[in-house]
Amino acid sequence: MHLRIYEVDVPIHDTTDPDRRGRLHVFTGVADSPAAALRRAHEVYDAALAAHTAGLEIPGKQPDSWGARGLRPGCQMEWPAAKADLWLNPVSWTTRSDFAL
């Protein structure tokens, strides 16, 4: 099993105005495949939503680095359209295209 950091991007829409869509909710964490990343992102979101609904504190990051913070009341997650891919660190020199030697 080879673990890597994945990013899961989940489109959302406003429940009071379904035409307001296109924003993303982003999760990152360790997984061994895109499918496992999607599953973990959905699990931590569901746990955070359940805690919030029960008036409890939203759980922090789990030991496998997944967590959900910043729930957006009034927004519906579109899980069937979620996508997972390897996470690229935006401040890493390996992802910059504008550096010169």
C-alpha cells in the first residue's frame, strides 16, 4: 500500500438558490487511491455535519490527516460530482512554472 496526499474537490450549491453553484469545498488527506480519498472525505464531512447538527464541536483532523472544518450552512455538497487527485502543494518549487535558472 502506497499512501499519498490527495485533494478532493466537491462542487456545492446554495440550497435556497440552486442556480448559485460552482463553488468548491476542498478536503485533503492521506489515502492509497482516489476512491479511498473520496470515501474518507465523505466520511469526515458526514461526521462533521452530524456533530454540528447535534450541537457538538466539529471533530478535528483524524489520525490519517483527514478532517472537515468550515461547514457552510445552506450549501449542499454534490458528492456524485466530487473529484479526487493527488494534491499539489501550491508553494512547492516543483509546481511553479515561473521560476528561472
